[in-house]
Amino acid sequence: MKPQLALIGVPSSAGGRRTGQEGAPAAFRAAGLLEQLRAEGLDVADLGDLPSVSFRPDPEHPRQQNLALVVDVARRTADRVDQALASRRVPLVLGGDCSLSLGVIAGLLRHQSRIGLLYFDGDVDLNTPETTPSGIFDGMVLAHALGRGATELADIGPRHPLLSAEDIVLFGFDVESGHIDSAELEVIESERMSKYPLARVRENPAAAARDALQRLENRSDAIIVHFDVDVMKFSAVDVPHPQGLEFESAFAALSVFVAAPTCAAVVVTELNAERDPDGSLTARLVHGLVKALGRRN
């Protein structure tokens, strides 16, 4: 039987710092992602896109911008992921900003209790409304997964917290970028998450990925792969990481993660379509995703 996927678009920049990410699912589709996945031999059901939601300034809530929108997107995402899993398909979720991954976690928890999260991201997203300098939930994802921050968002799943620190692997985060805040660094030091900083990943991406995957598989039956494209040297994002992974290195690691039998959901976030007007960067992403997911055959 061919590996079965379910394509889900989450066109939302509600948790971001500007518009553009809500255009990513349409950009992926225009670049031929669905057709190329099927041409690669994958069985893909298209579950469509959620309603589009764009970032808007929220000056009345400077530390919790657009909370109601972010919660609504996460809940809708959880329901669509639940639908995919009920049909025995692996959700391939196209964001959108990173906060949608909370919905993916919540949806998977309706089906599996022992889950792990590979957070393949240039940042760590461990701020809370109390520590954030920006107020955007894009930078608070893991804090809410760990049960901190805004109750409305931390409580969207069937349990609280959604995950324990031991359920999370930080993979590819770039401390030297200056984008990781001091409060986040304190959490990294104090919590028992597995940590694979950029420098370690860069040495041998595939080997680091295999090691990280084994760590999670020792305690998890199902794994979510969260892939934020800003972990690479990639300009079509809100916060570029010029010292990030080379494209080939990032996809060498991603291929290990998504080929694992325990991989139960894949999330691709942070593409800002407004910063790729000719679609060339999106086309390159699509090529890499198709080749990586093709390893599931």
C-alpha cells in the first residue's frame, strides 16, 4: 500500500508579526506540491484549506496580540488534523505561522497519548506573555505546549500541559542569531528538552537527525515533525537566519524525520509568500519536500 497523506492548508499569520504567511498554502499549491507528491508515488488526499486569517495590529493587547484569532486557528487545525487521522492518513500541514502547531498537537492527542515533537526551527519559541518583547504568539508556541502563558491557548487540547519537556527535541536552533531572548535561554537551560543547536546539526545533519529521532522514539509512539523554514538560509520568512543551515543540509535532516514510521504529522511553517513574488523560493521548497516525503515510499 502506498503511504497515505492528507494535505491541509492553514493560511494564517494571526500569530505572526506581519502579513504574508497566510499566503503560503496557496503558494505551495501554485508551485505544484500536490501534483508532484502524487507523481512521486504518494497517496495524498487533499483536505483543503482553512479560512484565511491575516495578522492585524492589536495595540490593546501588546503582550497577547490576536489571542482569539490564534486560538480559533489552532482549534480549527486540531479538528482538521483529527479528520485526517480518523481516515488513517498522516497530516501534511502547510502554514502559516508556527502557532498552528499547537492545533496539530491537540489533534494528534485525540488519537495518541505518547507523542513527541521534533521542533526543527531556528528559534525556540519559549516566550510567554510575561516575557515576550513582541507580543506575537509565533514566538510562544513551545511555552504554551508546556502549559504556560495564556490559558485559552494552553488549554486547547485534551490534557494540560499538552507536552512535557522530555517530549520535545529542539533541533537546529540558532543562539548566535540574537533572536533567542534571555528568558528563553533560561528555559533552555532549566528544562529537560533534548537540545541539538545549529552548530551540532551543521556538522552532520543526517546523523544528528537519527540521534534526535531515536531519543524521541524511546518514549513516544507518534512524532510530530515541525519544520520552520527559517532554520535555513532562506529569505522568504519573517525573521531570516543568514547563518542558518544550507538548504541541502536541512533537507538531509528532514528526510530522516519524515521517513520514520513513527512520523504521525508533518508541519511546514513560516514561508512568507509576500517575500517570494516570483515563486522561485517556494518552488525550491516544494522540490525538497517532495523528495523528502518520497522516502516514505
